[in-house]
Amino acid sequence: MSLLPGVLAGETRAIARLLTRAEAGAAEAREALDAAYAAAGRAHVVGITGVPGSGKSTLVAKLVADIRRTGRRVAVVAVDPSSPYSGGAILGDRIRMAEVAGDPGVFVRSMATRGALGGLAHGTLEAVDVLDAAGFEVVLIETVGVGQDEVDVARAAHTTVVVSAPGLGDDIQAIKAGILEIADVHVVSKCDRPESDRAIADLRNMLALDLATSRRPLWRVPVLPVASLRDEGIGALREAIDRHREALDAEGGLLARRREIARRRLVKAGEDILRERFSREGEERIAALLQDLVERRASPRAAARALLDELAEGGTR
Amino acid sequence: MSLLPGVLAGETRAIARLLTRAEAGAAEAREALDAAYAAAGRAHVVGITGVPGSGKSTLVAKLVADIRRTGRRVAVVAVDPSSPYSGGAILGDRIRMAEVAGDPGVFVRSMATRGALGGLAHGTLEAVDVLDAAGFEVVLIETVGVGQDEVDVARAAHTTVVVSAPGLGDDIQAIKAGILEIADVHVVSKCDRPESDRAIADLRNMLALDLATSRRPLWRVPVLPVASLRDEGIGALREAIDRHREALDAEGGLLARRREIARRRLVKAGEDILRERFSREGEERIAALLQDLVERRASPRAAARALLDELAEGGTR
């Protein structure tokens, strides 16, 4: 019994059930996910990332409410840092999303990070397909801006928003520096704080330098001050996100962006298939290979190559 | 001309050169890395992870100096958050390591996170092999405790230390919760702050619950207060790390740990090989597949599977 018709009809319960089965790795979800990919492609996918403490979760909640006021349906896929053992996502969505609770035009899903044998990135982007296919006009991907997979996910969007906040510690500032370049739109949150003027000026200077070297000739990356708790700047952020999508459309940049996203997804999907094949291989064979590694008779790379070749000979799927 | 003899002799310049070539993906580094893996296996590999702002970098610098006072040679591989475009690591090592600057018994290396087409985890663990083969008795892997790859790397160690700090924001606390379970040793840094007693008590309560369900019957995970800037608690941390290694040896746990590390490395090496094969595939074939994805005639998973099978047929290596 396929879950897909309910998903395509935008039924909340069908969507939630497909996402749960997919996350559990259920075989019957596989076909539905491929069909969801085929049906998707209309949503504006927006990645929102920022360092811990940047206030991006509060901002996302306010942005959702604002997008709703324009009449569009909006979904959020939030990648939560979670235990590699329990696989449980951290709660909190329901609380901060209180403003839009019960609104069938809003759907929020937290993804757990799945540990070494499951792919965070691939699974998150498949969830985006499902919500896109279900007719949500805007799908927000919220990730913490630390970690290779997490940043990759935020970049697999049509529009990437990077949230900064003034007055964070040195460690955080160092991490922040690593994600500034991926922004189509910059937000400086907590702009009611006195240090925020400096943060805004720093970002604008950085962008002026970029512009001087003409790396982004067509779209001028804006730096937007926001105070989520006072609802200041949220409307301007929503407008900037919409304008970026229009600019992509107008300049023919959307196709290039879609190709870039496809390339990322191809790699991430390949990694997932690989992990599955490795874990499906006979335990005896794996045990023997691990023993070779432990006794240093083979390097991890040589062992992985041997296993890949055996798996390829062993058949398809 | 192989770099390996110099590496095995512990020559700083040869080590640095091999690591640089390996990070650049140079073909001649490949063989040396496999040989380094074969020669490694004696070092005590210690993963040190903590959320941003936990003060783990300062702690690592102090710990290095302390381990040196026991006469052992010690190396650090630090995974720095860095730009996905520039690939440049953030500076700072040389400054905070001033205490041990010029000491040939200390080696510090920052790894850049390498973006979508390079594996952070695999590369970092190969750097550990090189330092192990070069005769460093202790190799510390320092990573930020956010991000799937980053946490995986910290777990690919004989002893994993998780650094917490009192009084961080809610976002950070949520992330922290995700890494507590991987600790063999807990550190609460900045213990000169008044809120640290609470942080220590919370961790001890959590561990008492774990113990009640007897998940870790043999090794009792300690919770150690440290004030790095005052040099308080550093010696006790070093002793706990050494005791954990002794406990692993005594209980026969080391072999299980080595197998677990080998399993992680097998998967990570496989991912790296896959990325290389994908990027080596002819551009025309990839362009056609990407076009299929963009037009949604195939799902990322179906396309990745097809590509994997073609590559396997196309030959080995």
C-alpha cells in the first residue's frame, strides 16, 4: 500500500508516516521516495544555517509565520544534533512553533543525525523531496553551521541564508568564518544588541571586498539586521529570500544551481548506497577484513577497495 | 623518492611534507600512507572533543605540555572548521602552543575540512597513522563536537575525552547532549567559574544512571574539573587518560576497540574511494546523469547506483 497518494495530496499524516518509514530505512519507503523525487521540483528550497547561539531556530519560527501570511504553505526540515547512540532528536520544535501550531499549511520535521551507518545529508534531502512533492511552496532546511555534512545540506538549496549574531565567543567566531562564503543572504540576528552594528559593518566590508574581485557580479548579497523576538526585520528577510529566487530565475542561474545540487546529491546518495552494501556484506568476510586492519596487514583504503570490487562482482542493487 | 624513511625516523620536515602531499591528494603520498598504516599501531590515540566555547583548544595545549613532562613525544591533529571554498585552516595553533614551541617532541597539524569532494574523516585518521608511525607515543585528535564526521573522528580513538563548560547558551547545551555518551573521560573546563559545580554534578548524576543500568561495568567514566589557564586539573586528566588505556589493556578491551575503529575506517575509506571514482568518471557521462536528475527522470539514488555499477564494470582501482 503506497503512501504516495496521500503525500501528493498534502495530507499531514501520510507525509509524517512516509518520513518515519524512510528514516527507519524501510524498504517500502524506497519506491515512494523515488516517486517523490520525480514529483518534486516546484518548491523554493531555502537553507538556513548559523553557528550555535546565533538564534536561527527562533528566526526560523518567525520566518515561517511571516511566509504563511503571504498565503504560501511552508515546511521546515531541521537537522538536530543528537546522540550517535540513541538517534533521538532533541525536542523543542513544538514549543517554538506555537504560533503556527495546528495550521495545516505548516509542517515541521526534525531529523536525527544517524551515526556512522546512516547518511544524514541524503536522508535530509529526501525529506525535502517529500515536502516539495506534497505541495509546500517553501521548504526551509535548518542546520547548525558546523560539520561537513551539515554545511553541505544547507548549500543544497536554491537560496542559502547564513545567520550570525554579535558577541559570541572566539571558538564560535572561528567556526562562523567557515560558513560566511556560502551565503546568498546574510542575517545578523539579535540586532537590538549594541555590538550588532559592528557585526553588520564587518560583513558588509567583507562583501565589498568580494564584489571588488567580482566573484558575484549578478546578485548582491544583502546583510539584514533582524531581532526575532521583537519581530523586527523578518519581513525584509522574507523579501530578500524571494528576490534571490527571482534573480536566479531571471538570470538563468536556477539551472546551474539545480545542477550543482544534483551533483551534491549524487555523491551523498552514493555514500549511502555504499554504507548499505558494506553493512549487508557477510559478517564473516567483514570480520576477516577487520582482522587484517587490526593486524595492519592491509590499510583501510586497500580493504575498502577490495570490498567495493567484491560487492560490484556480487551483483547489482 | 619516498618520504617514508624520514617519517619513520621521526623527522619533522618529512612528516610535514607527507601530510601536505596527502592533503593535496598527491598520488605518490598514497603508497607512503599505506606503509605508514602498516608501521603504526603503537601510539595511544586520544580523541578530544567539545562544543564550541568549551575551551578545548586551551586544554589541549596544556595537556600537551603536561604529557611532555612525562618524557613522551606527543602529536596533535586538530580538525578546524574552515571555509568550504578556500579550504584554508584557521590559524592559532602556533600561538596557543607557544609553551612547547621548538620542541621536536611535539608536532601539531591542523586539518582543513575539505568540502564535498574530499573526506575529512579519512584524511584525519591517515594523518594520525603518519604520526603514530613516526613514533609519537601519544596522538591527540582535537575536533569540535558538532557534525557527524567530526564526532566520528573523535570516536575513532582508544580514549575519547569530552570537554564541557558551564554556562553556555541553550543551542550549545543541546549540542552538548549529543556527545556526552561517547566519553571515556569527562572534563568540565573553566571550573573556576561558580556554575561549574552544577555542571559537574549533572554529569555525575547522568553517569550514575548509566552505571545503574550497567552499560559500562568495567571502566567508571570520571568527571574531572579543569581550569586550563590556572593549570589546575591537567595532571589529573593526563592520569585518567593513561589509566583508561591501562584498563583497556587489562580487560582485553583494546582489541574490541581496535576492531571498532577499523570498522569506522573501512566505511570512511570506502566513501573516499567512491568520491574519487565519481569525480574521475568522464565529464560527459556525469553531465548526462546530472541532467537526468535536474529533469527528475532519475532519483539521486538510482543515478548513484547506476554510476557505481558502471564504475565497477569499468575496472579496478
